[in-house]
Amino acid sequence: MGALGQLGARALPRALHPAAWWGWALGLATAAARTTNPILLGLIIAVAALVVAARRTEAPWALAFRMYLTVAAFVVIMRVGFRVIFNGNGSTVLFTLPTIHLPAAAAGVQLLGPVSLEALLAAFYEGLRLATMIVCIGAANALANPKRLLAAVPGALYEIGTVVAVALSVFPQLAESVQRIKRARMLRASAETRRGWLREVIMPTVADALDRSLLLAAAMDSRGYGRQRHIPLAQRRVNSAALVIALLALSVGVYSVLDSTTPWYLGLPLLGAGMLLGATVLRFSGRRAIRTRYRPDPWRLPESLVFGAGALAALGITLVGLTQPYVAFPSVAPLVWPAVSALALVSILVAALPAVVAPLPPDMAGEELNVDVPEAVPR
């Protein structure tokens, strides 16, 4: 009955837990970080765009995905441009630019000169990988409600979570402000001049962002945000010391897992102990935060499926990098055509499952139910 109830809950329109969207997006970003294959990276971008198109809402934070795509394209162009300026040498020279020799203080460095196909492809691969990670973060911003994500943050990390949530919501809010101001200019039939665009778009956008920040601060202050329960000084010191020990154990454990020459007892056992101690400290430290939760987001089967899709994508591409390095990292010297394997394709296509298994958001469900009804013909 529990599984059937969760499947029934998936069919109902509701907002998915924001942590599930962020887990899925971070899994995709991890997969992108594990490869430079342009075909796989293009598939990751296509999967992220498909899920956003299928499950995003009309909320302000959902309107900035196109801006993330623009930033990603700018990153690729800048990466290729820097390679042309600073280091474009290779065996297959495409064209030669006038060489600029720097002064003696920067001996050995020259600008421009011969530009090769190998250098351009290497820069394109690296820039596309970074751009794909930016698109994945943009997909999370477009799908997850930052305010509800803040409500899901543990009490001990509430202040840090507030900073992160506000920082993540700035870009979508700016996108909404730009669109609203551009619509107002169209209604006023303003002239499209560069000086007028600076005065009538950029300045009002910055002023609107500042006004929103002040309104948010005033609203948080009026609701008593930031109050903390009194905790004895001795207990606070014990919590701080335990947190430092947990961080040290995590650091040593991660290093030991990555380094095969360290003893076995400094790897997974120390890593597990650090995670357990850190979770315990966070649980006790969270008692200081005084807050209430109104209608907390549930974690049901759709959340697990969405989170698992991102995790499987990251795990699959990681395995591709370990077992099929020629697929994950195509060579540019010598030049080879990027190869694709079945494991890589399945790993990325699995990440497209949220477009089907995630429930429809409430406003999208309302749009689908809003069918046209023919008007009654008077007799």
C-alpha cells in the first residue's frame, strides 16, 4: 500500500522537493566534470533542457534558464579566444596571426602567432565542459524553489543556507526584473538606443534588485528571523570542538581514500567516523535555531527517482572514465573523432527520467486542464 500510495501521489500535481532537483542537477554536473567528450556534453545539455522544458513553472526563478545558456555560450567563446591569444600552437596549423612578443619581464610568453586545430579543439572541449556544468546549475535554479530549499536546510546550517539561497535567487530575480522593465519600455514605445538601454533598463534593474533586498531584509526582521535558543557555553564549546574533529576526520579520510599508499584504517573507517560525528554535531547544534515549518515538502517515490537519476548519471560517466578513457577523454593530439559507448549513452539518458517521473507542478497542471470550451449558441 505504501508504494501504491506514493505512485498515486506522483500522479497528483505538486511541487517536487527542491533537494531532489538539486541532487539531480549536481549529479549531471558531476557527470559533465568527468568527461570532455563534446557528444556526451551536448547530450547532457539536451537532457537538462528537456527536463526544464517539461517541468519548469512560470515562477521568477524559472525564467532565467535562457540566461544561463547565454552565459554558457559566452564561456565557450572566451575559452577558445584565450587559447587563440595565448597558446595556439599545434601540428595542424589553420592560420597564423601576427606574433606579439612581450617585454623581458614576461620572457617566454608570446601573444597570437600560429593557431592550430588541436589547440582550438582542446579549448573547445574544456570550455564546453565548464559551460555544461553552468547549464546544470541553471537547470536546478529553474526547477527548484529557493525559498522551499531554505526551509529544508538543517537548523545548524540555517545561516549558511540563507546566504546560499539568497545568492542563488539573485540571478533569477534579475532576469525577471529585466523582462518586466523591457515589457514596460515596449508599452511606452521607447527608442532602442544604447544610451537609452543603459539608462532605462540597467539602472532600473539594479534599483529593483536593491529594493527587493531591502524588502526581504525588512520582512525577515519583522518575523523575528535569526533568533536563537540559549545554549550553555560549555555545550557550545563541545559542539565546536566536535565539529572541528569531524572536519579533520573527513579531510584525512577523503585523502586516504584517494591515495592508495596510505594505511587502510585511515580511509573508509575514518571517513565514516567523520560523517557520523559531523551528522551528530549538526543535529545537536540545530537545536539553537528557533523556527517553524508550514507544510514541509514531502520526500516520496518521485523524489527518490529524480535524485537517483542524477546519481546514476554521475556514477555511469565515472565508470566510463575509469574503464573507457578513450570515450570520456577523446584525444586531440593525435586528432581522433570522439567515440561513444552504450554505457555512456545509457548513463546520460537515464538522467532524462525526471521529465516523466516527476509530478507536474501545480500551475502546469492547471494549464493542461484548461481546455477550450465552445461558447453556447443563442437560440
